[in-house]
Amino acid sequence: MRRALNIIFTVALTIAFILLGAFVFRSSFIRLGYAFKDFGLSVAYYFCIMFGISHNITPTVNTIPEVQTPQVSLPNDFEGFKDNSVQYFSLLFNGNNFNGWLAHISGVMAEIAKILVIVLPCILALILIIKAIYKRENNKHGIDTVPLRVFKFISRFTYQPIKRFVWEYVAFIRSYGWIWVCWVIMWVLNFNLATIIVEFLAYYFYFAVEFDYSTVYTQIVKLFADLKIPFVYFPWWSLVLIIYPLFDRFRKRIAIMRLRHYEARNCGFINELPIVSLTCGSMGKKKTTAITDMALSQEVMFRRKAFDILQKNDMKFPHFPWILFEKAMQAEIENGRVYNLATVKVWIAELEERGELFDYDSERYGLVFDDGLKEDGLYKVLSTYAQAYFIYIIESSLIVSNYSIREDNLLLDSGNFPLWLMDFFPTNFRRDSCHAHILDFDVLRLGKKVLDENPNAGSFEFGVIGITEIGKERGNNLELQEKKKSSDEANQKNDKFNSWLKMCRHSATVDNFPFIKVFADEQRPESWGADARDLCDIVNITASGEMKLAMPFYTIGDMISEWAFNKFIGLYYDFRFRRGDNTLLIHILKCLTFWLWKRNIKIYNRYGYSVLKIEKERGTMDGKIYKKKYYLMSAKIYRKRFATDCFADYFNDMALRTNVGLNDYREYLTERASVDELQAQNSYFVNALYGIGGND
């Protein structure tokens, strides 16, 4: 039904446009005929002159056709234009003319003053009446007033259906682009714009051989005459609907470019970090936010690096059937024979043993690539290519962490070479998502494991490791004094986690690039033992900046939104205190304020960013400190990426086991705590004062 209605409306609009062209803009089509005549004669004249062909062609592009004469008010020659210009400017600076203009302005202001004398008292009276009505208190909870019920009833049958139809019709037109293209062509013809284009081409061919500058004024006269139709008939108010979206798109494009520039700067900073880094800062300084942002960026950089390795190794043997090789590898992955880098190498060794070349003409193209320093055989290149391809096509996350991280990178595969969508700032956000893998710390332990015979042990080769609160997991030297390396149970001294940190790059290196990075955070660097901390760089967050906006030219919009919200919110809660019903005025004001507030929130969420001021130093904490900046973009990091309260369920479970809440805690009876109230604190200090619990 809706589709049929959209088609009927489209046909009706098209017929209306055709009728307008036939009856209202008929002169535009007549003028277009003259333009084509000028164009044909100019082209013929051009070719005759260029190729020396004898002719008697007289170009008409420099004459004003009769159809334009009644429309143009400019002189037909340049001398007349100069005379009229002198007369115009003499009148413009004439004293009598200026006095007449002032008299006209005075008359207009007098009319406006008369209107204000009538309108202002009415507005004042309306405000006083509304205040008097809204001061009446009631407890009619959730009841709509009569005016509001009438408004909602009318809106249900007018505004809402029209709004729904407009949005559905816009979507219908967008899905059939040829419709609006035809409409644009119709109005280009109706508004004489096609004539301007044809006349320009006609004059271009004429001027290309004559270079007659005296004819330029005639073209200007014809141009103004042709523009008279759009100036008279075009609804100029509609430019607001055209210019503002274009302006909005322009400033949003600038914002996206800035955000991508900041992301590139972040990637540069991450590349400066060693394989292991520790981000530190006091509570609320966005430590976990920072390492999450780094992990997301690092995963994208790993995919891009793998793609770069694929490209370079492809070119080493440009005639090798890489698509057949990739399909064979995908089949091995699907049947479970290839599932990590080690099995990739085994598979390549089997191919070499069998001499499998996938129909590659080795006699013609060769089996060795010489890069000027060394020679690489085909199967060595295949091994490198296969490892990079395995890293590149894994559809699950490359992040392994002890807290959940959501990502929305998307692999596009039409059956040939797959491509990743990894832009953090797309025009439309992707809804497909996956989450980071759960970090089983046993896969990072080269020594004793918490879980004996853990099937995951030894399986980790490459990826991005994210560990929040690593000091609580690994402990510092003081906390580990009681731990014994000879203990039968796994602990921080016998699990060889630090040895893994020192050697982890060996399993993750492909084509001399380590596909591994460890990002950890803690409040104090000393919370992590010195042996491990010395391996990394420490990133201290010294300050977390306020939210800024990358989109320019939004100051006025931001001010209007903030002003409207602050004005309304005070009025609204004063109303909520006095009354429990719903009124028409509050309903309308809330809808308008909500629209402005929601739009402002979306813009800040889409184009907002904050700056972390950081200081980077070696883990030994005895070197030079480098001051840096790290950019947190809202559209990237705050799009449901992770939960800052990642250990909240531990406390939720503990709270659910009790039957007590904050409201059940004892209160002090006076301004000074009594002895009983002091002892109710279960404080080590107070108990020591009273000799309770063996404290001295």
C-alpha cells in the first residue's frame, strides 16, 4: 500500500513538473532552441576556420535573440552600459536620494512600532496568565490536561502521518536514484540552466578561433537575460534547505579529517612504544580507556601490516596464481588442519615436499627472487605470505584481554580477496561486532600453570594483549616475599611469565615484524615487580582534558542548545515540584529542548575528543621523561567498547549475599561519636585504643 502511494505521488509530481514546463516555462524551451542553433553554427564555423574550409557561415552567438529582448533590461552595447552606470552612481550618492531612503526607513520603523505597541502587552498578559495557572499545585500524577489531549489527538491524524509519509517517501526516492535525476534534468531545462551551458559551449567554439573580446559584453547581457527566469521563479527560501545541509556536510567532513589525523598521531605514538608498555595514573585518569584505545588501534595496524606484507610478497612472484594458493589455504583452515602459524609452516613444508606449484609456470617465471641482497626461494616466500594471510583473514578479534573489549571491524569477502572495513569514523556505524578473547593467563606462562594440563597452554603466538590492573595480578617485590619459587603450586615466581615477556616476539615475528603488543595499566608503576617493569615503557597520564569538538563553526549551535537546556530544566523541575499532571506548554517546550539537546549530544559523541597529557619514560624509571599527547575520540573509544567497572560483578555478587543496604547502616546520634559508635566502626585504630582484638 505504501509503495503504491509513493508511486502515485511520484507520478503526480512528475506530471506537475511537465505541465509547469509546458505552460509556465515555455520560453525556456524556445530559448534552448536558439541556443542549439548558436551552438551548431559556432561548431561549424570553428571547423571551417581550423581546417581552412571555404564557407559563408555567420555565427549567431553574438546576437541577442528576439525571445530574450523583452526579458533583458541591460543596454545592448557596452557604451550604453557605461552611460547608465554613471547615472546610477550619481543617483546613489545623491543627497535627495539618501533623504528619501531615510524617510522610507522611518516609515517602516513607525509601522513596526505600532505593531509592537499592540503585541507586547498581549505577550506580557499571556505570560502572567500562564504563570498564574502553573502556580496551582496538584497531584494528578500522569494525567494529561485537556489542551494536551486535544493537541495529541490532532497530531495523531495530521503531523505524525505527514512526518511518517515524508520520511518514507525520502527513503523511497533515495532507493530509486533515477527518479530525482530525471526531476533535476526537468528543472535544469525549466530554469533555463541548460541554455546557459549550451550558450557557453557555443561561445567557446567561436572565441577559440576569433578571440574577439568586444563580444564579451553581449554574452554577459545574454547571461543575465537567461538568469532572469530562475531569479523570478526560483523559491529562494528553499536555499536554506539546500545550503545548510551542504554546509553541515562540509564541516562534518573537516571534523572527520581532524579525527583521522589525531588517530594517525596516536598510531605514531603507539609505534614508538616497545612490545610491552605500562600505563599509569591515579583513579579517574582514564588508564583503562587509554590501553583499550591503544589495543583497538594496534589491532588495525597489525591487519594493515599483514596486508602490506601480502602486497610485497605478491610482487616477488607476480605471475604466481595467488588466488589458488589462498583458496587452498582457506580449505585447510576450514578442515582444521591449519589453525595457527606453526601449522601454516607445516603445511608449506608439505607443499614443498610434494612440489605443489598450483599450475605456476616455474620454467618461464623462475623459482627464485633476488632482491639485491639475498635470494629467496618460492616456498620461503609462500611461507611468509601464508603466515601474513592467516593473520589478515582471521575474522575473530586479535585482542586477548582480562576484560571485555568490543570491536566492529568487518571482513568483506565476495569469494575472491577479502578486504577489511576498519575505519573508526565511518559515515554510518557498523552494527556487526565481536569481542576480545578471554585471556587465560596460563597461555602466557612458560613455567608452572594454574590449571594442570591446561589445553590452552602454549597456544598463544601473536596478537594484542590487554591487561588491566596488572599489579594486582602480578604483584610487586614486597608483596611476593612470601612466595616461593620451589612451590608446587603456580605463583608469580615460578610461572615464568616474565620470561614469556622477554621472548614473546619470537613466536609472533613474520617477515621480521613482531605481531605482538602488550598493553597493561596500574595506578602506580611500583605495583608491578621491577623484573617485568624494566622491560617496558611507562606511560604516566598526568592530566585528562575536557571534551572538545573537532567540527568547526558550531559555537552558535552549542550556545543555543546549552541556553535552551539550562532555561528549560529549571522551569521543568519547578513545574514537577508543583504539579503531577502533563500540560501542553511543558510538552511542547520539552520536545523542542529534547531535539536540541539530543542533536548536541550526538554531535559531541560523533565528533568530540579529549586529550590526555602523558609522560613516557623507561621502566627503569631513571631515564629522560618525554611529554606527549594522546587523543581519545568519542566515536572510537566510547561506542560501547568496554566497561570501566569490569570487576563490578564480583562486588554485585558479594552485595547480593547480604540483606543490608546503605539505608540500614547506623547513624550518629549527635555531632560527636559516642564510645559505642566508635567501636561500631570496627576500626583497627579505635580497637587498638580500647585494646580490642589484641591490638596494642
